[in-house]
Amino acid sequence: MSTANLTQRPDVTPAKRPTEPSKTRSTLVWLGLLALVGVSAWLSGARWSELGSLFTEGWRYFLLMGQGLVHNPFSEPYSEYWTLAFDKMMESVYMAWIGTLMGALISIPFGFLAARNVSGRVTVQVSRAFLNLIRAVPELVFAIVIMLPILGFGPLAGTVALGVGAVGTLGKLTAEALEGIDMGPVEAVRASGASKVSVLRWAFWSQVLPEVLAFWLYRFEINIRASAVLGVIGAGGIGSLLSQLFSKREWEQIGITLAVIVIVTVLVDMISGAVRHRIIAGSAKSERRIQEETVAL
């Protein structure tokens, strides 16, 4: 039956177009966010009038820092600059690696204690409150208030601060991964009469291990950047070198140091990203073997 015939029948009424939802609420929310940003910018006390100098004076500093990059890196004194920058950057990488391992190992038991499908209600609340407290305190505060007075200046204080800071994030992510597992294997292992430790090891931990390893690698990338900041307060790494160079205004060496930071950070990100993808997705050979077995069945 055509549309024209439907409209001619008295007992059939054409469908009405639904009313468009009101956009008043979303508009008010966006206006409120814009007002909040404006108030925050005003209360920050920043000299926004000087922002234009970034385009008039900032290029001069970029040219000064770039002068160190156009010289032969094997000539004196630039070979010493490159060597020193790489040594300090590798010190930051070592700090990030040891700190990540320390935080990862400590976060494993806290992840189990904070998971709702593993621990009791009171244990979960206490564990989550502890992890929230650690995440609320930046690594910089850990280093200044606790680590430096106890361990003194140097990479050890920065490493421990990075490790403690990683516990809060990795513990929370581990708990969330445990809460999202398939409970079927868990019930099967329990039904077989396995002990509680065996259930945690083979039913819980085996399911979340690839995802947790990816979290650890991602935290390692974050700690590399954080180690550069900790070095500014004397906690070792590339940040301590940058602090000294900026105080002396050694622009050529500053440019070389920043270039080393960028190069090493990009390389670490690429390697870590490839490893994370390999852990989560598996190798191409494994995928092809699974597909062949599926087709054969």
C-alpha cells in the first residue's frame, strides 16, 4: 500500500517526527567548563601578556641550543658533551627500570588484596585506601620529604621514590584486571580441590599476567620521564645535568642533552610498545597456527 493511500485513510495517522532533545544542559555544561578554565587562568597569576615573546624571543634560545647539534659530535669538546649526556640519560633509564621492578613486585600482593573477587570487603577498602594515598602523593614529594633526608642525594633516592610511586598505580591496575577475569577457570580449579595459593596462582594470576606485564612496561615509560624531573632536585639522572647546565646557561650543551633525551625516550617507547603488543596480541606464527587448527577442525 502506498504512502498516499495511507494518508487518505481516516484511521491511519502518519508518524510524527520525534522531538529533538534539548541542548540547554550540554550548552550550560560547556559554558561552565569554559568559565572554570578562565577563572583558573586568572587565578594562576601567570603573565599571559608575555606569551607573545615566545614567538619573538623564544626562537633565539632554540637557535642557541641548536648550535651544539650542527657541530661534529666526535670533535672536542662536543664529544664530551654527547658522552656525558648519554651517560646521565642511561642513569635515568636504570633508575626507571629498577624503580619499576621494585614497584611491580610490591604491587602484586596489594593488587590481590584490593580485588573484590579475591579478598574480603574490609581488606579491599583498606588496601584501596592505601593505594589511593600513594597515588595522591607525587614522586617529587616522596623524594624531597622522605627519600632525600634518609638516602641522601643521588640516584638511589630517585629510584626508591619511583618505586614507591609505581606501587599505587600498578596495584590499582592489577586489582582491576583481577576483577575482570573469567571466573569459570577459577571455579574449575577450586572444584579440583586445589589450595587457595594454587587458585590464586593458576586461575587468577595466569589470566591477568599478560595484561599486568603490559602495565609494567607502560609504567617504565612513565618513570623514564619522571626520573628526569627528579634529577632536578638532586636525585640523579639526566635532570641533575640539566639543572647544572641551565644555571650556567650552557645553551649548546643544553641542546645536546635535550636531543639525547628525545632520542633515548623515543627508542624506549618504540621497543616497549613492540614488546607490549607481542605480549598482548601474541606472535604472528601463533595466530597462523591457531587459524590453521581451526580450519582443520
